[in-house]
Amino acid sequence: MKTVAPAPAAVSAVSLPNVLTYLRILAVPAIVLCLFLVPGDAGRWWALAVYIGACITDWLDGYLARVWRQQTVLGRMLDPIADKLLVGTTLLMLTYDNTIDKAHVAAAVIILCREILVSGLREFLAELNVRVHVTQLAKWKTTMQMIALGVLLAGPAGDKLIPGVTWTGLVMLWMAALLTLWTGYDYLKAAIRTAMEH
């Protein structure tokens, strides 16, 4: 008699990878509160600590979901949303407190515009059942962007310990912005090619 293998159990919405994604989303208002409510340099250090924790969950939730085979539609939906909320809010807060100022605001605008553009293009390509795989260059962009924002969160507080922290963060922000333009162009090129084929 032939036995039928049982269907795999549905992954819970409160699986550990999903919970880590929820925590990353909650980290966004926590960073804002640290910068707004905690006075002086302590606010920056607390915001940086929360930010680092959020960045760790960004890697850990995807890794655990793959290893434990707990990838879900909910997780795939929320993961990029959490990333964009974290990046966008941190950029806005750093611009608000003038850590990113003058011409450097252009780098923040480039990164924000790219995130909006790629989100729209992914939605368009998903409707056509076309998936653009993440390139190694895009991974480098994300890494550079995350490190730059972390350095800038330390900002003036970090300058008191190691002179040049803010300047280093701004240089890295521009490097991330240039990589952002490059990888964004790849998405745009794929979308235009797909649109012309349909």
C-alpha cells in the first residue's frame, strides 16, 4: 500500500524569523524616540544601539527562514518594507538634526528616490511574473548604506571619541548613493525591457 506523505505544516505568523521582522519595524519608532527624547549624546548612542540590533535582525531573519524552511509570504512582504522604513526614517532623522546637511542632503535624496523607484518597479514586474534577482553589487550597496547610517547616527557623539566620524559617515553615504544609482539603473533597465516585450 502506497503511503502519502503529509503536507508540510503551515508556518506560523509568529515564527521566530517573522518576529525578528516585526522587531525591526518596531525599531523604527524606537530610533526616533531615542533621538527626540533622550538628551545629549546618550540619545545618539541609544539610537545607534537600536539601529545595530535592527540591522542584525535583517540578516538573521532571512538566514533562519532559509535554514529552518520557514519562509512565508508574510515575511517576504514585510522584510523589504521593514528595510525601507528603517533606512528612510534614519535618513530623515539625520537630515532633521543636520548631521546630513548642505550638499550631502543630495545623497540622502538619491537613496530615498531609488528605494521608491525600486519598490514601484518590483510591483510592476511582479504583476508580469518577472523576478529580478538581487545582485552582489546590490548586496554591497545595502552593506555600505547600513554602515554609513550607523556611523552617522554616532555622528557628533562619535567625533568626541574619534575625530572624523561624521565625515567618514558622509563619505560612505555618498559611496552608497553612487552604488544606489548603479543598482537602480539595473532595475529600471530590466523593467523597460520587460515592458517592451509585453
